[in-house]
Amino acid sequence: MVKNRQAIAELGFAAPIGTPGGIEVLDLARLRGRAFGTPRRPTFHHLLCLRAGRLEHTVDFTVHTLTPGRWMWGRPGQVQQWGDLTAAEGTLILFEPEFPDPATAAAVRLDDPYAPVLHDPDDGAALAASAAHLTSVFTAPVRTTIEVRQAVLRHLLAVLLLQLAPPAGGPSGGDTFLRFRDAVERDFTRTRRLEDYAHRLGWSARTLSRATRAATGVNAKDFIDRRLILEAKRLLAHSDQTAAQIAARLGFSSATNFSKYFHQRAGLTPIAFRDTLR
């Protein structure tokens, strides 16, 4: 893992020298003592499971408690913050979005930004066996070419991901909500007006709100606001951009308007929120 020092500091992926590109398998013991307490925004996937102990891991400002048998799946773009690793024993699997084959990526909805973080699988023993097999191949002495080893690891990761895949079927809001959700994900920095989405999608604002409430429990305007606030929190947490720079990035006309909007929905000013993390 390497830190990519850009205007927006993200955590980029770099496989260890001599290993297949796109994937890395680590024992949590190797991470102890590293400075992981600050929020980071990785550009790659994290699969984390424990063999023993307990770990609190924060994903997008929600604290998740990991215990043996429970899996965490952090996705690219989410802000993550590690808890105390002292009492945790387990395995961390890192992989880039392009590493799984296209069929597996589609089956497990790899690029779904709304996928659940925590997973409590029915067959924990099968998942543990799959993770152990993947680990043994990754850490074993090299007896084949890098290309062959990479192909084997890709297949073993596919087995693991397919076992963790969310259940078939869409949310209760159906196709209406899915299309609205995708439109918000694409355009939330361009417009916060529900009427704009209704016009583009060909439905009334009331129809979008009804479908969104059925799927998420909140109305469509609140859904837009929550997505924008989440992105604002991500930028405040992992970057050193000023409130004015973040305001411009998110489509606000001024830092004052952004600060007022953020305070009304998050209960803190942008700078106060940043201070709570640092």
C-alpha cells in the first residue's frame, strides 16, 4: 500500500515486489504499530475477517464492530479509519477494482457504492476455507510464472466474492429507485434539486419520493442531501482542501452557502466536523 500524494490525498494500491499485481493478502499482525488511526480514502477494495479478538473499523463515519465469523467489505472511495489492532487476529485481502474477472464483478455488483459493509454469512466455515486457500497460494513460494499465479488468485478471489455476494434482487423501490439512485450518484455535484432529477428521468417528484422512501426510508430530497453530505464529509476527512475548495468541488456558489447547508444537515460547521476527526 502506498500513499498517493495528490491534491486529494488518496491511498493508492501497490502490490509487493515479486507478487501478482492487483491483489495482496496480509495478516493483521503485520499492520500493528502502523499509523492507521487517521482517516484514509483507499482506491481499492478491503476484505477483512477475524480469527480471534475484536476490532472496531470505521467506514464512512459509521463504526462497525468485527468479531470472528463476520466480514467487512470496504470499497473504493469510502473513507476508512482503523481501530486498535492489538487484540485482533485475522486476514486482510486487498484488491484493485480491475482484478476480478468481468463476470464475477457483475455477479457480485462490485461497483455498487451502496453495497453493505458488514456481512454475516450463513456458511462461515466455507468462507474461512476459501480465505485460507487464497492466503496459502499468495504466500507460498513461487513455483509458476507470475501470470499463472495471478490467474489462480483471480479464480480463488472469485470464489470468495461469490460467497459474499449480496442476495439476488433489487431494493424495494424497484427500477424507479435504482435509476434515481444512479442519477444522483452521477450528478449530485451538479444539482441538488429533486425537480431536475424528475425531469431528466421522466417521473414526477412524488413518484421518485415514494420509490425512494420504500427503498431507504427517507424521501428523495433527503436522499440527495445525504449523498452530498457524505461526499463533503469524505473530502473534509481525508483531504486538506479548504471549505471554499470543497464548496466549489460540490457545486456550491460560495463557501458560505456550503457551510450553512452542511451545518443544517450535519449539525456542525465543516471545519468543526474536520476538527472532530483530527
